[in-house]
Amino acid sequence: MSAEPQSPALPSLTQFDFHQRILEMTGVVLVVFTSPLCGACRHIKQVLRQVHRQNPAWRVFEVDVERDPGLGE
């Protein structure tokens, strides 16, 4: 039985680059706030990858709230 192929990781934003990178972008920018142990987060990231494939001009990013809890607040 072969393993399911890994989906590419969403680009990450951190407390050090979040605001500047978002301000530099135009158009639709989606940011999902996640945690590595969150099952719902893994599912929504898969959905957002599909959304991005259907709308390549949309930018999709992830913020790990365990690594950057201040951004989650």
C-alpha cells in the first residue's frame, strides 16, 4: 500500500514579516491561523490549497500560532 502524496506546505508568515508582507500585496490574501496538532487546521489547509489551485492569483498563507502566539491574539 503506497502512502498518500504530501501536499506542499503553505507559505508561512511570522511575527517578523506578517505586517510588511501583507501590506505589500494586492488582491485577495487569505491567512489561516494554525497549530501543528490541530486536525481541523490540516483539513482547512487542504481546502485552501484547492482554492489556490482554482484561483492562482489569490495568495494563501499560514501562521503557526504555537510559534507566533502574538499574531493569533
